[in-house]
Amino acid sequence: MKTVTLEVREPSDAMSGFVQTWKSAKVRRDARIAFATPELLWKVFTAKRWELLKTLCSAGPISIREAARRVDRDVKAVHSDITALLSAGIVNRTEEGRVEFPYEAVKVEFLLHAA
């Protein structure tokens, strides 16, 4: 199953992990998308966007209009959510202009520390 892990990591930690993987020449099989803070993660992933992402899982490339139909929402609102997900690197746009989420599952990881 192709899974993407959404994680909260300091940018410096994310970069050092990238450099370490690059230097070791090991190929990572898992996809990871890092956010600097939990607040940023939740800003990108609103409840409506989670619903949209769940619909896009394993759907293959579909049009924004079809995505809106599947979640029973206004096309303009779905377009706005797709644009935010594209900007965050969560979904891809195909050459035909369709959108796709190339994963079958999403895993969220973050650790909450005492203040």
C-alpha cells in the first residue's frame, strides 16, 4: 500500500534527514511531507480538505468538477481546496489538467511537548 506520512518537524531537522538520506544513497520507500508546526498542518488540512483527500485516495486522476460531485460540494469551493493542496505538495496535477492523490493511505505523525 502506498502511504504518505504527514509529519511535524523543524525545517532544520527535515533538511538534515534529507541530507543524511542523500549521503547514504539509500532509497526511501515511504513518502513524507513535513510541516514546521502542528498549526500549519491543521491550517492546510481543514475538515473539508480531509474529506476531499479521502475521496481522492485511490481514485486516480479526476477533474475538479468530478471531485466536487463526489464530495457533494460547490465546484468553486473544491477548486479553492485543491489549489491549497497543490500548493502544499499534497496532490498532483496531470498533464491533462486533472488532479490526483497518488497514495492509498495517509499517516499523520507529530509529538506534542509540554509548554
